[in-house]
Amino acid sequence: MRDFLKDLNDAQREAVLHKNGPSMVIAGAGSGKTRVLTYRIVHLMQQGVDPFNILSLTFTNKAAREMRERIGKLVNESEAKNLWMGTFHSIFARILRIEGGRLGYPNNFTIYDAEDARKVITQLIKELNLDTDIYKPKMIANRISSLKNSLFTPKAYFNNAELMAQDEAARVPLMGQIYTAYTERCFRAGAMDFDDLLL
């Protein structure tokens, strides 16, 4: 790792060599954040940390791919492949493929994209004989997504008077019923949507 340290400024070097506890790196575009993260991972591996024990979450597949390639050049390709590195969605999907059975999902569960989710919601709205001018599938899908991203399950939704009041005011008082039915329908189909991967 000593060869790499010369490529770093003092702040970057400190982040790469940091040992105990979390380290936060705040820096602007083009300031070398990716280099710091890459070197930190390489440094950990050179200190004997098993790549299977290193988790690196990125916002894009491109960033994960670039980091893995850089790490592969600095250590070796086979070791770099053992890293838990990818986007939040891809890593969480990978974990859920292993552990999904604990939640009652098959390991080969389906992942619904936005269009799949809207189709299920559209079907539920029809089955409940609701007015599609009020219960617009896209709007309902966005609301469910927002709830999940705020960590509100259907049960938590019904335990939150403020959320229910918001939907009552928005003239969609059956939002909770739709959310519950949507969740149950996905579960029975052995499917999760993108928001479920994070939730």
C-alpha cells in the first residue's frame, strides 16, 4: 500500500488509513473520492480483511464497475470479484436472494419494475371499483413508493393518523387498503418491487 500513498494528499491519506470506527469523507466533484474509497478497500484487503467482509454501496452501476476495475488492477481480479460492491438495489437484491426465505419469499423472487407495479395497482383499483380519475394508478404507485421509502409498511401506515389524514384530505381515503392489497398481491406472487429491496 505504501506505493499508493504518494498519490494522495494528507486528508485523503488519513481517510484511507483510518482504522477504528466510521470515517466520513465529504468532498466535491473531481476531488478524488473514488480514489480514496478504492485505495481504502485495497488497503483493507492488504491488511488481511476478507473481501467477502467488505461492503461498498454506490449510487450507479457505472461507479461500482469502475471501482471494481480499479481495485482489480491494484490487487487481483478474482479477489475484487469477491467484494460486496454495487448499487443499493443490486446489493440488497443479492442479500434478499440469500435471506428472502426468512421473510417468506422464494429465493428466486421476481423484481417488479415501475410498470409491473402500476399494472398490479391498476388491477386492484378496478377490483375495488374505485374512480380512476381520483385513484390514479401512477399517483397511487408514487404514494406507495413514498411510504416505503419512508419505511412505512401497511401496518405502520394504519398506526399513523397523520398519514391517513393526509390521504383523506387528498380524497384517497382507501390508500391504506390499496397499499395493503398491493403488498399482499406482490407477496403471493413471490415478487418485490424496487422499493421493497430497500425497505
